[in-house]
Amino acid sequence: MRHDPERHTGGGLAPAHAGARLGPFNAEKVRIFATMGGGVLALDFATKWIVQETFFLGQSRPVLGSFFRLTYIINPGAAFGFQVGGHSRLVFTILGAGVLLLLFTLYRWTPPHDRFRLGVIAVVCGGALGNLLDRLAHPFGVVDFFDVGIGRARLPIFNIADVAISVGALLLAASFWREGHEDEKEKAKRKREWERNDAQEGGMGAGGDI
């Protein structure tokens, strides 16, 4: 009997963790999400509050000379100052809500044993929620304050939430790339095993025809 790797999975190899996918209220998933996402959200809220209480709008204070400064601004756009005109606040409020919905879906379908991906999703959610709440609380935009650069070559001013979103998005992409790479390796391994079994069965069959 010939072993068909595609026939066992309905056209492709099912992920090893397919049966382990659980809903959003698994205790381990909730713990990771609350710790990582809540930590980012709390840190973002605290730093924004401190800046608003100790700086006046537009004020800048050096931390590492001119390379790293704290500069209090209100950003009507998205992370790192990206804007889409006069409707930036509305557009990015809607986009922020959509991103959170997408992240919740990813969180829901991520198995509890994949702690790395769960942690990364939680970090991005914490950042996205921090900026979304800030955008809803302030009619003119989001509080930004990290000011990094050399001379006139400077990054757009950003905040803790922006860092969490940007770094988390890169790590999330890396986790999907790693999963795809591992699935391909597993698929190739199983295919070699099936081919070896087919070859052995074929040899046994030939040996019995005398």
C-alpha cells in the first residue's frame, strides 16, 4: 500500500499544534496576556502621565546630550509621527480598534504552549491599546516624548507604546517565519519517511513473487 502524505491531511500537513488550539480563556494564556500586555499598558500610561505632569507642551530636556532627549509633544498621527491629513485621529482610532480585533483573533488561536508568540501578541496589544486610549482621551492626539537623533537627523518623537508595537510586530513576524520554516522541515521529514516505507514495502513485494 502506497503512503500518500497529502491524503493524511486533506491536501497538506496539518500543523503539529492544530489539536492544541484553545479559546481565549485558557488560564495560562490569560496569565501571559495579563502580565505582558498589562505591564506594557501600565508603563505606557505611567510615563505619559509623568511627562504631562512635569513638562509643558514643547519642552525638551536632555538625557544623553542632544542624542537622547525627552520632548513633550502631542502627535495627531500614528506611531513615529505618521499622519494622513486632518482626519488622522479618526483614521488611526478606527485602525487601532481593527488591529486590536486582529490581535485578539491571533491570541485566541495561539496554543498555550507557544508562550513566545502569546507574549509578543500581548506586548503589541498593550501598545496598541495604550495609544488608542490616549487618542480617545486627548482630542488632539497622542502624548509622545522620546526624542532620539544626531543633530538635525532625528527620529520622529515616540513613546513606550510605539516601541512595543514596532518591536512586537517584528518579533511576531519572526515567529510566523519560524513556524513556517519548522512546518516545511517537518513536512520534508515525513515525506522522506513515507518514501522509505514505500520503498521497503515495494522490496518485500518483489521478493515474494517467485
